[in-house]
Amino acid sequence: MSTTELKRIFAQNPKILLGRKGIRAILCDVFYNDMAKVNLMLTAYDEGIVDSLRSCSPLTAVEKSRYAKILIQNHAMVDDRAKWAVDTWNSSFDSAIASALDAIEAEIQEETASSELEVVPVAPQFDFTAEVDNEMFDRSDVEDYFVNPTIRLDKNRIYISCGIGNSDNGFFIYGIKKALICEHANANAYALVYNYMIRNSQMNDDDIPRFLKKDERLYEIDYRSVFRTAIILLQLIKNNYCKNGVLELAYHGEADNLKTAIRIIDTYEALFSRLMGKEPVKLSARLNAKGIPVYLDGRDGIYACNNDEFISNAREIWYGRKINYKLTKDNLADLEYILTEISPFDSFKEGQFEALCKMISAKKHSVCIMPTGSGKSLIYYFISILQPLPIFIISPTDILIQDQIRNLQAFHRIDNVAHLQLTGENSFSCYEMFNSFNYITPTTLQNRNLLVAFRYINKGSIERYESMVREYELSSGPLLSFVVLDEIHCLSNWGHDFRPEYLMLSKFLNKFLDQITFLGFTATANYTVVEDVQKQLGIPQENIISPIAFEKNNISYEFHCVKTQNEMYALLGQISETLMTRNERTIIFTKNDDFSRKVADVVGYEADIFSRDNPEAYHHFADQKCKVLVASEELGIGINLPNIRNIIHFGLPLSKSEYIQEVGRAGRANEQVHSYIIYLSAANAPERLLKRDTPINEIPSLLEGLNNDYADAYRKLTNNCPTSDVLYQQLMSVYDDFNRRDRALYVETYQPDELADAKQKLYMLYVVGYINNWYAYSKSKDDTGIDIMIDVNSIDTKSYKKRPQKDV
């Protein structure tokens, strides 16, 4: 249907525009359940575009531009999609529809008044033609707040990103001469206090230390001033302003604020010291008119100044030394106190405390195997808090990283997080860490510039690009405390999902970060996978930690075997209708986007489709704007969404491990869960296809002409691999192309639709020894593909001598 048809529907029944549910149903019909378009239109609706159209239809060019900007900034939309949504709404509306809506609302208000109910006045609409005042700009206006945070370091000031409330964008500290390494005897404990206090950039009352809330005061605490004072004091310690362990201060502010700031520092220092097994040391600060002048607002001495220049999630990290812990049950009370400040819980789940104690004290790499929903992520959250060094978390997908960041914000009030991504603006050529939690996918980790930076991180130094490139030593050990391998089972060669980046991962970690301990987490590693991961990373048997049993008593199972694909769709429709009637949230897993679209058609307007082309669907479902999410297996790993009661598999799961992962998306709070599996009878597949002794080389011919769930399952299990002869010819074609050009180093550009196949062939050539290495290098110049650097026989110097000018 065209926008003309949508406009006709609105004209006939304008009341639809007053409710989101009615709008969604109409949009699903108009766009034939193309959920990417439906979500774009709904997002614009949620931002109030209909209200603006009622005030002025059609929208002016300025208003259209402003709405597109809102969609891009607030919802991470691509430019052309945002413009499409705005243009479509603009073309589907006119002044007659606006007048009809006004009449309907007037009628509703009359009915309300006659019922003697209070009429709530409608708030005035935002004037999109007005210039946005800088004072109205806050973190929520920043697109990609967590993607590659960075700041330009200034030797004359220190940037603190943390503020109280929405309008406080942090501050700068002026007047402190920076030191690379803190020389205080208790530097590590103070580094822990500092990094803990700056864990959240957008603070509110929940971030005030709990022990302060128990105080009875005549006046409310001015926590903004207290926080800034505490941070200035900690920066003075960090930069070696203590003389003989004493800070001599000429403090120009309220004495009570200084006293409270010191109390906060002392309380947290004592807590972390007890956990470290050290005696607490109180901060010695003396007031002295000739001491260090400290102002919370001023222009002399050491002073704080509000940040009204930019917004960045980056922090200037205080690097300490990795701490060797020996935690016992005696430390449980202190750890649970931290837990109450960073989560809604006051005690650990079963297995969490035991796993934390073992992993943080392990001398070598370790793996934690715990069931889905048991709280594995909280273990490495704590490990990060207890170390004065950043951590890297390697996760399988970007959507899983977004989910982790959402949970850190929503449930743990932590946003000291970076989502490292290869973008057109960032190729990591000048990389430096600015956050405690650094999330990255194996694809991004393969970036060559990043691997070069790891060499410096591994030995405790960084390269900074100032007037010239200089190396600075920041620690006597590595600058990372741990590398966390989330969903570590993906590292194994024994999975059905062939991911070249994961298969290269152990090589890069062992080569570039060999001084750093690796921590693996999974819910689905069987014996073969564990053995493979142990071999790749050198994990001792005693460091395989599985503290709790794997029984899941909150899941009931239903298996439905049907004769035809049409029966699968019919049964799915019946089950989903029943679940929606009960108002229960459901995820339906399929094997590809084609099946997802057909499944969504069966379910109806309450279904949204998650795919690479429609990642917004995840956010719609997470925000409870739809009841049913249809997704492929990419959403089945690690995602933590609340209140999911049902998992439906449309077709047989590919493996037991995949099934455990996907059914584990439901019942995260241990509520009752229903698992439904709808699958075809074996009569729908050739008998020889299902035999265990069928050679892999026969499978492609057995799949010819077969187009059902069994065919999709086997194509995924074999990675859609052709016969060995065809695969050999394909590999030889790639090899011959490199060999013909006779160079040692190539930078090849691959488009998104050919990237996966190219990486698989490069990996195979790497395994047989022709390729020495290959790296994700950068986004291509036109920003449409990825440049891959391929190192062919780099140990053969003759290749460089032939064409030295081309091999740079």
C-alpha cells in the first residue's frame, strides 16, 4: 500500500491515531508485517510526530529535519530510515485529519466533563523550530554514548564525567599537576575507592552511599559538593600531593562537606582494605591557611569548574596494581554491602560467592560453568570493582553487548562502560582505555591497530600521540586485570556455528595478552568443548569451576510433531494466540529471516522481528512495547530480558547446547517457564540424511530440492558447505588470485554479504599454512565494507624485495 492508502485509512477512522495499539495494527497491515518499517513508524509516533502534525500539517523542512535528528540521536536510527519515517508520516496526514482528531477529542472531553471527572489540560507541544539551548543538552541527547568513548587529555585539567541528575554533565578539576604513577603506600585501596565512586556518570539519590542515608541531619546533604570534594581529595592523593601521608588543605567551602567527603573515602578505603587483607588507613587531612588551596568554584589554586563544553562517557582511569585476593566467608558481609549499593539484591545467588572467591584468586586462567539465569555476569562485575585496573569482556555479538550495558545501567547503576566498535570514524589507530568495563566482539578484537595497542597494555604502558608519539609506563604490570570470555563455549572448534573470528581468538590472546589472566563463563560447555578450550588457553583442570547443579525445575516442556510445514504454522498460531490471551511475553526462535517473517505473519501485530536489518525490535521488546519477539539464534546467547514466560522453537534446535541457551532466555527470576518445540516428522527428510554414518560429502546432494526445517537445519550444521571438490576449487581460486599477484601483504575490501564467506576461506588458508595472519583493518573508505589485511608468507623476505614499493 502507498502513503495515499494510509492517509485514506486515517481519514476514514482518525480515532486510530489516538492509541498506539490501533496504530500498530494498521501499520502491520499497510506494510505487510514488514516490522522494520512498522517499528520506524511507531518510534516516530512515540516521539510525538502526530501531535506536531496536528499543530502544523505538512511539517516544514526545519521541523522534518529536527524530527529526523531526534530519531537518529535518541534511537540510533540510520539517517535515511529516520528521514523515511518522518516523510511517510508527513505524507499520510493533512489538516482535515487534524480537524477530525480535534473534534473527537472535544467530544471525549465533553463526555468526561459530563461524568464530573476532572479534565487534565494537555501539555503544550515542544516548539521544534526553536534553537536548542546548551543548558537543555544532556547525556540522553548523545548518540552512541557508550560506543568508543574518548576524550582529548589535557595536562592542565582532569575530566570527571559524573554529575548529579540530568543537567549536571560533570566537571573539570584545574590546578593539579598530573603524575603517571601514584606513590602513596595505600595507592591501590584509594584507586579502588576512586574507580568505585565514578562508576555511574548520571547519579541520583540511589548513588549516595548507604551509610550516609542512615544519618540524621538537620539539613539535606549537598551530595554534589560532597562528591566533588571527595574526587578532588582522591586526585590529590593520586597525583602525589600527600606529604608524609598528610594532605595540608586550605579548603574554601563548607567544613561539613569536607568532613563528609573524608568520611566517605575512609569508609570505602576500610572496606576495600579488609577485603585485601590489609589494615585500614584513615586519610589524614589538616586544615592550614598555607596549605593546598581547594575551591569548589573559583579560578585560583585547585578548583572545580562545571563542564559545559562536551559530553563523553570517558574517564581518566586511575591505574593500580593487580591485587591477589584470598576471600573467605569472613569477607561475605563486606561483599554483600557492595552488592546492596550496585544492585537491588542484598545477598548472592547460589554459587556466585563461591565462584567469585575462586576466580579472583586463581593464579591461572579459569572457567565458570553455571546454568542460564544463575548470575554469571555479576561475578565479573565484582571482579572488576575489586581490581584497580580495567577489564576486557569479549562477547559473541554486538546485541549481547548492548543487552549487558542495558542491564549494567538499569539494575546495577554502572555506566563506566565502553562498547568498542570498528566504525568509519574509528580504526583504533590511537587507542587508549577510558573505561573500567570494555566490551568487544571477536570481530572487532581482530583489528590490527588494536592488537598493536595490546602489546603496550600487556607490559603496562601506553602510546600517546601528542606532538610526537611517546610511550608512557603507567604500571609495573599489565594495564588489564582480566580478560573475560563471555560464552566461552563459542571458542571451541566443536560448535556447529563456524566463526573464524572465535577460532583465531586464542591465537591473538596468547600472543598479545599473554601476561593477563583469562576468565571464561558459559552455561553450555560439554566435556568435549571444555577439553578443547582447556587445550587452547592452557587452563588447569582445578580451575574449571562448576559450583551448582544444572537442574532447572521451573521449566515445563511440550513437544509437537506434525506432518507438514503448514501444520507447523497452524499449531504455532493456536499456541501464540493462547499465550497472548494470557498476556504472557514470548520469544519464538527460527532458523532464518524468511521463517521469521512468515511466523510473524501468523502471530499478527503483537509480533516483532529481530534481525540485522531490524535491531530496533530488541529495544521495543525490552521496553515491553510488544508481547512476542521472533528471532534467530543470534538473540539466543546471553540476552537477559525480564519476565519472559514462554520459549517457542519453530523447528528442531540445532543442538542441545543451543537449546539450553535459548530456553534460558526465559525465567531469569526463576519464574515458571513453558518450552514449546514444533517440529516436522522424520518423513519430511530423506532417510539417508538422518543416518549418523552418512558421509558429509553426500549431504549437499541430499539437500537439493529440499526446502523445509530439516533442510535449513542441515545447511546450518554444515555451514552450507558444498562438496569437498567444490570447496577445494573455491579455495584454489582464492589462493591462485593471491599467488598471481605475488605479494606478501594485501588489503582487500569485502562487502557485508560476502564477508562471512571470505573470512571462512581465509581461515582455511591460515590453517593449511598459506596465510600467516589476517586482521580486520578498518571500515572501507566508502563506509560500505570492511578492509581486511592479509599477511601472506610474511616470513618470506623475497616477496618484499620484488615489489617493496607496493608492499607497505
